[in-house]
Amino acid sequence: MADETAAKYHVGGVGLIATFVGLVVLATLSLLLSFLHWPVGDLVVSLLIALVKALLVVYFFMHLIEQPFSSHMAMLVSLIWVTLLIGLAAADVVTRHTFPVRPEPTEGQPFYVR
Amino acid sequence: MNDPASVNDWLRTMLFLPPQASTMAESIDHLHMLVILTTMAGSAAVGLMAVFFVIKYRHKGPQKAERDRAPTTPPRVEWALALGLFGLFFGLWVIGFMQFVRLRVAPPDSYDIYVTAKQWMWKFAYQEGAHSITTLYVPAGRPVKLIMTSRDVIHSFYVPDFRIKEDVIPGRYTTLWFEVKEPGVHDILCAEYCGTNHSTMRGQVVALDAADFARFLGRGLDRTATAAPFRQEPEVATSLGPSAPMSLVRLGQQVAAQQGCLRCHTLDGTPHIGPTWAGLWGATVPLKGGGRVLVDEAYLTESMMDPMARIRDGYQPVMPTYLGRLRPAETAALIELIKSLAEVRGQEPMQATLPHADETMPAGAIGQPPPQPAQPLLQHAPAPPGEPAAASQGLPPPGAVVMPAPAGHVTVGPNGPVAPNGPVGGAPPPGQPPPLVEEAP
Amino acid sequence: MKRHALGEQYGDFAQQDETLQFGMWVFLASEVLLFAGLFALYGSYRAMYGADFADAIKHNTLAYGTVNMYVLLCSSFTVALAVWATRRGRNGLCVAMLVTTALLGVAFIVIKLFEYAEHFRERALPGPYYHMAELPTYGANRFFTMYWLMTGLHALHVTGGVCLLVWLTWRAAHRFYTPEHHVGLEMGTLYWHLIDIIWIFLWPIMYLA
Amino acid sequence: MSPPETALVAPAAADEPEIDPLPSLDDGPDYLRAGKGVASWLNTRDHKRIALLFYGAVLCTFMLGGVFALALRTELLTPGRTIMDATTYNRMFTLHGITMVWLFLIPSIPNVFGNFILPIQLGARDLAFPKLNLISFYVFVIGALVILGGMFAGGADTGWTFYTPYADSSPTRVVPVVTGVFIVGISTIFTGLNFIVTVHKLRAPGMRWSSIPLFTWAIYGVSIIMVVATPVLGMALALVGLDHGLGLGIFDPAVGGDPVLFQHIFWFYSHPAVYIMILPAMGVISEVVPTFAHRRPASYTAIAVSTIGIAVVGFLTWGHHMFSAGISELDAGFFGVLSMFVAVFSAIKVFTWTLTLRRGQVKLNAPMLYFFAFLFLFVFGGMTGVALATQSLDLHWTDTYFVVAHFHFIMVGGSVTAFLAGAHYWFPKMFGKIYNERFATVGAIAVFIGFCLTFVPQFLLGNMGMPRRYYSYPERFQWLHVLSTGGAFLLGGALLLALGNLLWALKWGPHAPANPWDSRSYEWLTTSPPPPHNFRVTPTLGYDPYDYSLTEEEAREKARAR
């Protein structure tokens, strides 16, 4: 039962404050980067920053770092499964090439008017 | 049994497989037979092994402790089994995937036919302007590519004799190709559940030899003098900001499309979920639970606002109420539309209808998916004044709602809509199936 | 007093606390997957209509989303402080932090409602109700459909979270949580942090890129 | 989840060395007699009583689903109308599918046998969250009532798959039905969560991961699927409900939506869901075979690893339901090859069970007969699954009766057969009675014959090209349909015989000893039926649960050791 004897590391007040500062800095960084309108990297970079922020919250605010291995597994599994679902579903859309896209409605003809 | 062909036939009969009518069918069947034989051999092997062990090691006398403690199968046996099986399955996958890609990618010289599915019928439109309902005419010995879309829900085009199936999806085009070996007739079945009459959404593929097929297409082109049946697609795409005032009948068409009336009612006499509007006005119809009623303003209005009050015999009570959803002017417009169709005769859905290729009806008829812009027919299409040209939209979206039906196939005369170039009603049924249809193999 | 009773099935309190916390983590994993379906839809539609999505994101008001991002980060911090305070036996601070967190949650909802009102005025509504004249494209329609679904579900979670915080506050005010026994408080705060994390991912895909 | 405010009773004195952990019948009333009155059942926290509540519920839904199935088969006797019209038929097969999938197959083995056996096999006094367990039962009942109420108040005709856009525009009552399934899903998640946490945190001292009994392994793997996949189903169904109820057009092509995306989300759940149905069945078989062969499994590791392998890889294969649905060729190929992995894992299990018989001392009791039925049907059904995952063949077979026969081989031939095996195997443990072996044997053989007669013709129908969900059909299919209908009635009768035999034994059967099958698995250490908290105190379960070189008394000594 190795997973029930995890080291009892406690997140202290300093750790919480540092985490909070880190989160605010990362959020601001993401915001500033979005003004660059970087065509390809925009989404990737902002999602990576989001991932780092989420990890900070999970590990320190939510004290996952104090938790046994099994709790880590729970988070890891959900992360992997989310990736799978999004990845494989979107992979279909990206690689479809039968008769692909719907045309855009022409100027002055919004599609929603039936 | 040394002849491979007779082995093939024997196995096909044993497995109840339908005739191998397309060029791909035989190779698919061979894989099928391989897989099924492996399956049966596998389950038989496991079953026999289990039976053997039971007989050999059945319990006799008092229970003894286990004879030896070591695991009976060493890990390397498990690994070898796993790898061997995976090799087998992977091999099947490789063959299957290669066939799959061949089945999905049509040869470049294929003959294109547009397929539109709706609840619950198939419509086919050919490049030369001919079109047909329920019966698909194809040339034998030549690859045919179907470009398919649906008007309402997902259907699936399935011809067991060709071993092919592809879903027909609203809002998208999917494709399917096959090459029929010999002239003959084959079943089309809808294989994706699509509502009440899913099981009757069947049709036929009629494979003709090259000369007959040309004759079929030619007949389609020749019959310019005959009236095309009034088709049900309204001109929804052109309804935006019309500069000219609209007639009530045309407004009725628009309302019917917007409110979804046409999902259940047809304008051309085709049987569907609800009673057709063709020839409805002024008729006396039987009611469920007995009695008859004259179809007039009162009954029509009641049917829109309180559909369950008096249901026509032979139809399901499925219509929702439109109370509060229709403005009075729209109700009036719908009634005017139904009035205007009083003289339209219904057509039999099983008949091939061969419209003319007149300029006022470019790309013909509806029910036919809009052709690709590259096709000359559409480029010649003149846009009626005051309405945006359909051609300027590029490949228009398929699907029930934004159906940029080419304008002009219904001209609104002083007495309601008149199908172009022809007397409305009283005309002989447009188009008989070509005589060769009956020549079943 | 039935506080902090040990369940029949547990050996000791340590096992009980650990079990409850692990149960909460598994529940959170499940909750994450609830959102995953919507994220997959968003990803697929974005793959179909990339350019339209970019336009629609530009159209969204960055200020609302960003302010809400900072609001939730602060609330996450305060709720973490509440646990920290309880662990040190400072019950008053814990109550104060929980109240602050709940107020921040309410602030989030209020800001969100302002934003929703704006979208409603523009007719940037989901599906067939979408009638925004500036972006008459399928893609923009898809974007706003997903926008309403995802932020709507998130807002429901925030509302539920605020209710949970009120309940935690009530219990903390009655000195229910002690430095030794406060697993209920920890579980409640985990839920609030999850709400924050979901917004951490919604913010970039709805407002930034 | 709230922290437990109330303890059930005072904690037991766990560390008193002189107490023998293994109970005897003299200790006091067993769990069936520990509390009297209806309230003591409806408000119980005991996992064994909750298991029996579920037992009653799923047997009711199973009967109901079976009646629907017979009605469908009767309608299909003739190519046209036999007893019902098309709309009724469509509603009926939807009802049959929903009832069998969500109200019987998914809860059956995990919620009945899992709930009963898993804590005992872990040496635990109860599940980790007993109150949540009871809530799960009531949520299930509410969901079931909402579904059935919705079905009888008009019903949905969408099929259990709820494919859009048909489900959006269907004139029938889709919303209450999806709401009910959503509620049942909540129950599933609660149960899965409870099992996962119990396996991680409440194992008896000494029990390593490598000595967890195989049935518990299977339930653990299933619980992972339940917790991870069910929320996605909930979301998919909620979206269909919104589309149908409010017209949000989430999958509506008219406003740019793509109905195929629904299928992706739906099958992300619903493919793993078939492993929710079959993995517990494999778990039951993994217990039955060593017991009746009196032999350790040929490879414990292979079974445990392939259980988790199926649970994980099962998530990567959902696209094989969509080869003809217009997904990209590349994605289809990817899903196709991953589907083959599942087949490999299943094959490993099958060979391991079969090899377990080798050099054993095989007794042919009813559970073992069900194992043989399971073995044959599962192997054949599984191999046809390999055929269906072969993409070019799938284009001919998908949405035909071949698929119907394939999944009934797995679901009925696999899961229901294993359910019956478990029902007979654990019957003495659950109720303290012994069933009549002769009638059980007849029942098992009749089930097998009826099953084959029902579903083998359907394979042939599928080969001929008969699409599924057809109310009317071309006449050339009729004789096979008649055969299949005859088999269905035989199968129905056989199931009634098997269950009736158990019911009879419930009242009139002779008393069972603690370990009638001479098994070494942990649940047979306690009395039959067990006391309310399974053991006097938590035993030490460090020894191999399949060590048949021990005599029964030696095994009990090991469990007593501290």
C-alpha cells in the first residue's frame, strides 16, 4: 500500500502567496501575449500558460502535492482522457476530405434567414 | 472443388451472402470468408480444448489439493499468444484498410450522380438533367460516383449486392462509388434509422448497358415538351429583402419552408408524413374515426391551430400546433398556396420523372443536389431579375433549410403558380421508366 | 454531539479523511470529463471554422473575461487561505476568507450577467436564435453556441459553488472545523478550485486566441 | 459529498488480538435478519442489502426488457404488420434498447454482485461511502421511473443511440427519456466512484494489488470506465435534450452544426459502455473457473493486466462505430487498428480461462455450464467483432442484423450468461440456500440452445443484407426471422426456468454451508449469509486467493493470522 504513505508536505502561507503571485503574473503574461496577434502560436501558447496555471492551482491551492499517489492518478487519468476525446474527435474533422466545407453565405445574405 | 470460382460460390451460398454484383464485391467476400472461417476455427478450437480438458481432468473422488503450485502457463506462452494473435488481427486490418481506401476513393473517370435523401425516399439527378425518384439508373461496366446529401436526417445508402454503404448526412456531401459488372436490378436499402417509415425507404439500382443508359439520358433530354411536375422546393434563398412586393402564394411558399411544413407535407402529390397539398383544396377527405370534411379555409385554419381536432384518416396525429407561431397574414398565405395547388395532380413516387432541360429550369429540378459550379448548366442559368443569382453562391449548402433552389421554376401567374412550359394538371404522367427496367437479369 | 464521527467501515480518522479526500478527487476527475465533451465540440467546430472563430473571439469583450479571470484567481487564493487558517486554528480568519470567496463568486456571476445582457442585445445567441448582423457566418454562430453552452455550464457550477461556500461558512461560523478535523472544508474548497481551473481554460479560448 | 455527520454505530475494537476475525453462525443474526421491517431495508446502509435492492430492481427491468424483445420478435414474424404499427415498433425497440442497456446490463453485475462481493473480497466492513451507495440506488430508481414514464407517456422513437438530427426533430417525447438516462448516469458515477475509492483505501491489511481477487479487479476496471466515460454521455444527452426541447441547434446543419460530432461524443461513452457490460462478466467467469477447476488461474497477471488493458484501450476504439458515417479515412484507420488491441486482450483472457482447466479437477455445476456457454458465445461473438472492425467488411455489415447478432452474442451470450453464472455461484453466499442442481443444469442448456437459435439466424440475415431497425422487410428474409422468433421464445422460457429455480430455492432450498464450492476466494471465508459487517474484525488477507494447494482449514488459519 505504497500510495497511502505519501510524504506529508504541507503547503504553507508563503507557498500560497507565491502561487497566487505566479498565477497573476501568468494571467497577465497571457493577456499581453494575446495583443501580439501571433497567428499560429497564439492558441498554443495561451493554452500552455493555462496548463501551467492549472497545475499551480492543483498542486498548491488544492494541496495535491500533499496527497498520496492515487489522487495524482485521478487527475492524470482525467487529463489523459480529456486529451484523447478532444484529440481524436478533432482529428476526424481536420483530416476529412470528402467534400469538405460548407460555403460561406454571400454578402448581405445571412445564413440564418430561412 | 478445385476450381476457385466454385469454392467462392459454395462459400457464398453457405454464408447466405447476396450476389456479387459490383467489381469490389468478390474481393470483399474473400476477406469475409477468410475472417469468418478463422472465427469459426478459433471458437471451435477453444471450445474443443475446453471440452478436452473437462473430460481429461474431470473431478473424480474426493477433492484433492492442487497438484502443482507453479503457474501452468509460463509468461512467454502468453506473450507468444498475444503477439501471434495481434499479428493475425493486424494482417486483417491491413487488408481491410487497403480495401476500405479503395472503396472510399473513386476512380477519376467515374460518372457522377447526385443523390438526395429525404424522409423517406431517394432522389437521383444526372448530369444531363434527367432525374429519377427511387430508381437509380447507372451504366454497367463503368465506375459510378454518388455524391450524396440529405434534406432532413441522416440516412444511409446501402446496396447489399455491391457490399457498400455510406451515410447520407444533412449539411454535408458524402461520396460513394461502385462499378456494376452486368446489367441488372439490385435493392437499395436505407441502413440508418430515419424515422417512422425507415423500413420502407427502399429503392432499386437498375444497371443498364452503355447504349441503354445513353437512351435513358437522351429520353430525359428529349422530353422538353412535357410538363415538369411541380416540385416542392420554395425559393428560400432569395427571400431576403425582396424589392418587389410578394404575392401571397409566394409568401406562402416561404412560410411553408420557414415553419417546416414541408418536412411533412409535399406540394407535388408525393405521399409523405402529412397529406400532400396538391389537389387538396376543395376535396372532401375522410376523417379518422369516421366522417368526412370539405377542405376549405375553416378546416385548414383549424388544422394549423388545433391539428388534433379532426385528423385525416390514414395519417398519424403528429402535427404540432401552430397557434401563436403563425401570424394571420402567414396563415392566409399558406391557405392561398394550398388553393393555388388545387389543380396539381399527384405523381407516383416510383416513376422516374424526366424533366426538360429548359433554360428557365436550370440544373433542373430540385431534389437534385446543386451541381458543382464548374458545370456548364448552372453557369448558363439566367438569374431572374431582382433576385441574386444562385451561381454566385458557389457550392451552396445542402440541407433542408438553406436550399438555394434556382429561381424561376415556378412562375407565379395571376391564377397561382404555373409550372413552366406546361399545362398544370391534366398533363399525362410525366415520364415513364424506360422500357428496359423490366428486364431483370 | 455527532461531529466528526468515525464511519463504521474505517479503521481510524486518518483513513477516513484520506478516503473522503480521494473520493473527492475521483469526483473532480469525473466532473472534468463533463466539460470535456463540450471542449471536444469546441475543438471540432474550431477546426471547421477557424477564421470565423478568430473573428468571433475578437468580437467578444476582452475586459469582461479578463476581469473575471482575476476575480476567480483571487477567490481561489482566498479559499486556499481559508483552509490554511483552519489548519492553524484561526477560525475567524477562515470565516472571513470564506465570506470573501463567496462574494467574489457573486461578483463573477454579476459580471457574467452584464456580459450575457450585452450578447443578448446583440442577438449573439445560440443556434437558430443567433441573429447578429455583424458576423453572419456559420462559424460565428457555432462559436456563440459553444460560448453559451460552456460559460453557461460554468456559471451554473459557480452558482452551485457559491451555495456550497455559504454552507461551509455557516458551518465554519459554528466552529465545526478544527485543525484536526476539517476534511469537509477541504473537499468543499477543492470544488471551488475546480471552477477556477475550468475558467483558466475557458478564458483563453473564448477571449484571447 | 459531505463528510459523514453520523456514524452508524460505535467503531469496533479493531485491534484486540484475541478476536477471531472469521464469523460463525452463532455470532448473531446475519445481514438478512439483522433488521426487521421494510424501513430497515429501504433505509439500509449495508452494501449487501443495497445489492439485494438492486437485484430486485434489475430483475424487474430485465423482465420488462425481455417482454419488449418478445414483442419485437413477434412483430417480425411477417414482413408486414403483425401485431403493431411502425411507430409502436420504433418506440418498442428504443424502449428495449434503453431498458436493457441502461437499466439492466450496466447496473446488473456491478451493482448486484459487485456491491455484494467486492467489499467482502477486500476484507472491508462496507463500501467507502455507504450513504452514497444508497443514494445511488434511489437515483437509479428515479431515473428508471422517469425513462419508463416518458416512454409510456408517448415514448421516444430514436433508438437507444439518439442520433441527431433525427432525435432533434423526432415528433416523440425525447426529452423525458434523455433526462431519465442522464439521471441513471449519475447513479452509475456514484457507484463507480464508491468502488474505486473502496479498492484504493479499504483493502484489508496485508492485501497487495497483486492479491486482489480477479472479480474485484474487473469491477475496479469497470469503475474507471464508469467514472470517466459517463459524464461525457451525460453531456451528449443533455445536448440532445437542449436541441430537442429548446431548439438550440447544437448539431443542426441548418446553422452550421455537424451531426457526426454527436456520434463522436456519444460513442466516446457508448463504446466503453460495452466494456462496462462485459468486464464484470469476465470478472464473474474469472472467479467461477478457478473454483470449479479447483486450480489457480493459468495466469493471474494476464487476467488482471488484460482487464485494465481492455478498460483503457476500450476508450480508443469508439470510431469503429462510424466507419460508414462519413468520418475521415485516416481517423477510421486509426480506430480500426486500435480496435484490434481489445480483441487481443480478450483473447488472452479466453486462453487463460481455458488453460486453467488443464490439470485441474473440474466439476460441472451450473455456473460451470454457464461458463462453457459464455466461452463459446463470447469467442464467436468476439471474433465477429474482429470481422466488424475490419473496415472494408464493416461497410457491408454495419447497421445490419450482423451487428445486432454480434452485440447480442456479447451482451446476452456474454453478460447475461455470466450474470446467471454469478447468480448461481453466489446464491449460497447471498441467501444461505442451495439451489436445485438438476433444474439449473436443464436451465443452462436450454438458455444456450435458445440463444443460438435466436441469434445465429440473425448473423445470416445480416450477411444477406437485412438492415437493423426495420419494421417491414423483403420476403426473402422471412424464414430466418421466424426461426429467430422461435428461438427468442425458447430463450425467454429458459430464462424463466433458471430464475424460477433460484426463486424456489430461496424459499425451499436446503441450507448452505459457508463454502459449498470449496473455493479459496476471500468471500467464502465468512458465513453464508454473512453477518452485517462481513467479518468480526478486519481479517488479514495477505495470501493468494487462488492457492488451491492449501486446504480450506489452512486458508482460514492464514486469514486468522495477525
